[in-house]
Amino acid sequence: MLIGEVARRSGVSARMLRHYESLGLIRPSGRTGSGYREYSGDDIRRIFHIESLRSLGLPLREIGRALDDPGFTPSALVDDLIRRTRERIAAETELLTRLRRIDAVEPAGWEDVLQVVAFLQALGSQSANTRQRAVLSSVDGVPVPVEALVEAVLGESEPNVAGALRWALARSGDGAGATSLLADGLGSPVAAVRERAVRCLAALPGDEAAARLRDALAHPDAAVRDHAALVLGTRGVADAVPTLIDMIVRGRNDTDAADALSVLASGDTAAPERIATGLVERLAHAPAGARVRLTQALADIPGATASRALTELSRDGDDAVALTAVCLLRLRDTR
């Protein structure tokens, strides 16, 4: 079979067949009387073998070894191909992500594109100062991809840089996009990422972020629930009350939780009675240390329910609880 016919049947161009021949990968078995290359059935099978190995990403010189060296084993080479393919996929994925982020800011011209590229490079710097300067530079009108900011803040362990990133996100204007990405961060298997996500949600304005914080009150991670409750409590959101009381029982940021309950108690006329009732209910079954903290939390809760509870607690069998209640009652009398 002549080279033109082989090219048509195999899909390998005549030029590539000649290239294979120059590398020693294929040698036509014969020649016609006019000197044209003539390929046998075995030659054509070898061509298909070459193409099959090329489809795996094997370099042509390695293909020659694979076909001609009886002692050549594929395992090491295949492992190397897997490694190189993964590296290539990772590089292509990173490039695709960068292009998507540039596209997301809808650049008006190449100057905008270059600014975004420079921002993304600085955001990935090993230097915390460089990262912080890049984020703060967004105040000068540098287009900021929100997805990149969220990814950065969820992975940022340096407090100053994290604060700058939260500030940049809060002023990005893409509230729904940012809150959705941060909500995904709440589902991370890494505790530090979940905590960064809830802190960032707390810094975002708008109803969407507030709704995500309300959802976080039911999160299985206590750290996420607690932070959401503290933020919502200081904003006067009554849904936070059970979590705030639970924080006091557990002794986790209990002073901040009590302060948040005090803020909530000043919100509406029904709030003091509701909060005091919740504290009293937990007092009945709480361990000794928690009962003292719950008693202390009643101090800044106005109303008859808190006063009656403190009066009863002043006669409690636990001296620490009783003394705390007596002191608080005296303070209430002087106000």
C-alpha cells in the first residue's frame, strides 16, 4: 500500500508518516519499482500502535522504546504520564479560573485586564504586606473579582490581611454573589475556614447576609453558631436568644453573650420576659459553674421575671449562686 492510501485509511498525514520514518518509528517494508514507499499490513498495524500511544500523551521517542525494547515496562512511564497530566490539568484549571475572574469584572479595556492580573498575582503573594496592599489598593478603583476575594479571605490566616479582605468584600457591591460563596464556605470540612466564612458574613451589609447568619444558628459547628448569635444578638434579632443562653451555659464567650442578651432585652417590651424565662429554665438543670453564669446574665435583664428569679436565687443552696444573686439584687435596687 502506497503512502497516500495509508494516509487516507489511517488518518495520519503523509507528512507525519515521513516524520515517523525520520525518527525511526516506522520503516516501510518495501519500495515499488519507481522508488515509492510501500507499506505492509504489519507496517500499518505499527502505525496504529504509534497513534494509540500518542493518544496517551507519550512522547514520540518514548513510543519507539515502548514498541522496540522487549524489556521496557509501561508501569513507570504510565505513572509519569499520570503525574504530568495532573500537573497540566492543574495549570489549565488555574488559568481557566483566572480568565473567569477577569471576565467577571467586565473589563472595559486592556488596562483593566492588566490591573486585574496584577491584583490576582499580588493576592497570591507569600508576603502578607503585599497581599494587604493589593486589597487596600482596590479603593483606587481597581476592578476586584469577588470570587477571588472570597477564596482569599477563606484561606487567609493573617488577621490584618483578613480584615482588609472583609472590608473589600463589604464594599464590593456584589452582596448576593459574595454571600452565596461564603455560605458554601460554612460547609467546609476545615473548622478555620468555617469560622472565617461566618466572620466575613457578619461584616457584609444587607438582608441576604443576615439571612445566612440566621441559617448559621442551626449549624452543627458550635463556633459558627456562636459567632452568628453574637452578631445577630447585637443587631436585636430575637432568633439568637437560645444560642446565646447556650453559650453562657457552656462558658464560651459568656460575657459577650450576656452583653448581647442585654441589647436584645432593650429591643421591645416582650423581650426581657422572654430572655429571663429562657435563663431561668436553663438554671434548673445546669451544672454549678453554669448556674453562676446564668445568674450573672440576669443582672442586665429588666422586668419582673428577672427580679423574681434573682430573689429566689438569693436563697439558693449553692452559696456562689446565692451570693451572686444577693449582689445583683442590691445593684438593681440602687439603679
